[in-house]
Amino acid sequence: MTAPDTQVFEVDETAGYPNSSLPVLIYRRIFEPSSSALAERFETLFAAHGWVPEWRYGLFAFDHFHSTAHEALGVFRGSARVRLGGPAGGMFLIEAGDALVLPAGVAHAGVEVESDFSMVGAYPPGQTWAVERGDPGGLAAVQARVAAVSRPPDDPVGGSLNVLWLL
């Protein structure tokens, strides 16, 4: 693993998506893209920092978020252009070797995704996730759930989360 080059992105509430006052963290090239067994390496790294790896998959093409869990994503194959923050959010290219940390409530979607694109998803212990879509009518209830999510004790890659999330 190399020292994380961190990109910080803040997303505001927008049209039914709660987003978060905590920034999204994008760690570039945690591992070299050509490294072998990238999925296993991300799973081991996340677990070593107390985040529980739960799945290997791609990224939904629709804007969605998780109001009851923070999420760590480790890209182990391919690349994708992702949107963070809902339909009017920012666009980012993520590639094999990159990791993202999404605070609870932050909308995300795969906009241009390579056919082989895959990630590992991990969550802090005790946090369970559900896929939710933006609903302006239910925003107050979602914001309350997001506010109740505890901050994790450690960064999933050993990076700057504790400083940038002001724990």
C-alpha cells in the first residue's frame, strides 16, 4: 500500500438527497492497479481497520444512498465515472486501486462504468445498509437517520478520516 493521496469532496443536501456535512474521501492508488488479488487486499485492509467487508459488485446506475451506514468502497477492477451528491452532483473518475469513503446519506451513482468494473464494499461494525433513493417528501426522516449514524473509530484505509471528519 502506498501513502494515500486524498481527494476531499463536500456535498450539500439536494432535492431529496440528504448528503452529509462530513466530506467524501477519495483515496487514489491505495494499491497499484496491476497488483494481484486486489479484492482480497482491500478486504484485508478494511478489516484491519475495523470495517467489515460485505460484498463484491459494481455500482448501481441510479442515484442512491445509505441513511444508516457509512460506506467504504475499494475498486479492484476497471474504472468508472461516478456522480456523488445526487443528480446535480460532482463527477469523479475512479479506477482500480482507489478507495472511497462515503458518509451516511451521500448519494452516489455509476454514470459511465466499464463492463468489468468491480468494488469491495465495507461498513463499520454494527452498521447495516439499505439502498434508498431521493424522496423530497421523506427528507426530514432520512436526515434524522443519517444524523444518528455513529462515526467510525478508524479510517478504513488508515488515512485521514479521523482528522477530516473531526472525531
